[in-house]
Amino acid sequence: MNRRRVNQSTCIHHPCLHRLAFVGSLAIALLADHPAVAHDQIPGDLPAGPVVISGGTVYPIDAAPITGGLVLVEQGQITAVGTADQIQVPQGAEVIDATGMNVYPGIFDAYSDIGLREINAVSVTVDNQETGRVNPNVRSWVAINPDSELIPVARSNGVLTSLVAPSGPYVAGQAGVVRLDGWTWKEMLMQGPAAMVVSWDAMEGRSGSTPAARAKAREQRYAELDALLNEAERYAESREANPDRQPVDLRLESLVAVARGELPVIATADRRGTIEAAVAYAVARGLRLIIYGGHDAADCAALLVRHQIPVILPGTFRLPLRRDDAYDAPYTLPARLHQAGVRFCIAAERTGYPGGASNARNLPFHSGNAVAYGLAHDVALRAITLSPAEILGVADRVGSLTVGKEATLLVVEGDLLEVESQVKYAMIHGRPVDLGNKQISLYRKYQEKYRRLPSP
């Protein structure tokens, strides 16, 4: 008893621990008051009546642009698209005047970790990867932080929908499509799962000191994936035959749809050999495949077209893969894929990279850069709206301004693909969204500060 009291007294009065206690208290206070990981915007609410966006040039994406067009929105859905003389506006409708501006579908980021990663240097704000190599049961969307400061930043530049994907060294887990507005992940979720993420770069990795060792390691990885899918198939058969006697295994349950070719696999692959290996494996096993990365995809164009395999490109602002590549290889890749007939879309910067989700706002400029290097303007618009929706299986809900789809759209002053353009109005599923963000708030704050400074 006495020894315990003495030790406690010694610990309490130790000067080092006093300093540690102070630092800990300071850290807690800073975290409690720090605005970097939570915004204070209120998610949009569904308007009481119809909303009409009129007077602008409407870009439906799946049809020709409409000058002086009109979009009618009711109960979160698009109910009419056309010209003013074609559509009867309901009495009492709210009118958004888009005269002199352009109306587009919301931008769709086809691969991101937005909401899962905030500040790379602060580990508690990074939740994009689980421990272990095989995590098919991971559901990325349930870990999204709806209050992430990066979501309003992306949204203010037109990015309204995103595939949120986990990271990992092998089978990373399930990716889901989310709307970038809502109180909780349940409100944000549009479709989950939308795909299973597998690192094919890891499958074809170059670990090993000799070619023979590397080949053996590669064979082991493919054998491991085969065993996983075979086990998932047997598990599904057992569950169907004896649902009461076969315990639920979440890892195998998550792979059943993959093994049956119902849920696509997003294979991260850049090099030609890796892409060809992924395609060969998917065709042999009857898997649905999407390539993410695709630096050498144009070299495999005939193979990708033959098997109808689409490609998600992680932006155009990236470096060539090899020293002897053309300096503009990433810039011209979208145009080369389109010319070859490969289905593709353009996403923002590769997840996990410096910037990552914080640069999702630059997605329209990645597509605009592709226009400067040979891609047709209408194809570039499609590459960040309808094409990702088609590739990820949600084109019946978003991606174009089409009657019956969700009213997820933008009113833009200027060309959406140009840096000078400004998003003036946006709605997600018929709900107007706040286009403010932390950066705009800081701009206004310090603009006011310098306005108040006395003249020199």
C-alpha cells in the first residue's frame, strides 16, 4: 500500500510527466477545436415543389446540346429536358436563371478515397486500408467521413458523385458509389458494392532475386487467388443447399458475386504485361474486369476491345512510366484509347498519392488537358460524366441529363473543362448543395482582414 502511494506520488510530481501531460492536454485541445477534419455545412434538403433551370445551354451528354434549354426537376428526378416551347413549366415552380451559362450533369470521379483520407501526416484521419493482404469483406463506404473538409472542396468544382475505393497490397476490398452530400454514409450511398478492388500490380510483382524466384512467387499469388475464388464457389453452393448448417463467412460471402461474374473486379495495372495477365485470368475464370491505371492500355487496345474491358485512367497530369516514353504519353492516352475503340473514363489523381482526394476538384481539368492533346471535347465531357456511370453500373441513375434519372447537375459560368470556369449552382439527387468550402472561407476571411488594414 505505502509503496504504491509513494510511487504514485513520485509519478505525479515527475517534471517529465508534467511536460507530457501538458503536451497531451494541448493536443486534445487542438484536435477538439481543429476545423481540418470536419466541415459545418448542412446537407441539402429536397425542395417543396418543382425546380426549373432555364435559359442556359444544356449538355445532356447522351444527346446534342440544347441552346436556351430547360431542365425540369421534380421530387429529385429529372422530368423534362428540352426548350421552353417544348416544356410546360408547372405553376409555382422555383426558377433558376442560367442565361449565358451552361448546364451539365454532375462530374463523376470514377476512383477515389475521398472521405477515407484527410491528412496523410495525421494517421487518425486516414482510414483507407485494413491490415492484412486479403480483405474482400471490407466495405469502403461505411468508413466515409461525411464531414470531411475535402468533400466540399471537390463539390465546389462540380464533383458530385464518386466511387470510393479501399487500398491494399492484394485484395483490398469492396468499392462503393456515393453521392457527395448527406448526413451519414447511408444517405450518401448510391450503390455498394460496385466493384472489388484487387492489386494486379502486386499479383505480377517483381519480388525475388532471380527470374525463377519471381516466376515462382507469381505462380503462388495466382494459386492463392484461384483457391479463394474456388472456396467462394463451394461456399455459395453449400449455403444454397444448407443455409441453416453452413455458417456465414463474410470474406467468402463477399467473393461469391465476383466468382460468378456478377460483381466486377477493378484490377490496378499499368504495364502491358500486367494488363494482359489480368485480362487472361479474367477471361479464363469468367470474371468481369475493369482496368485502373492503364498507362500501357493503348498497347493492349485490340485485347481490351475484343473482351470489352473498360479502363479507368487516374488523371492526365502524371509522368510517363518509363524513361523512353514520350513526354506527353499520359496526356495523349485518352485520345489514343478513344481512337482505338477502348471504353474508358477519366478519374482524378491516383489514390494515396500526395494530393490524392484533396485534388479531386481538378478532375475537369484532367479531362480538359486531354482535349488539348487530341481528345474531342464531347468525348472529354462524357469521360467524366456518363462513361464512369456506365462502367460502374449506375448509368440508369446518373451521368446524363435524361428524363427519369436523378437530378444531379451543375450550372457553370464558362466551359466546365476550363480552369477559368465557375460552378454557380449544383444539386445532388434534386437537393441544392452548398458550394462553399474551407478555402473560400479563408479567402473571404483574409480579404476582409486586408480591407480593414489602415492605409499606408
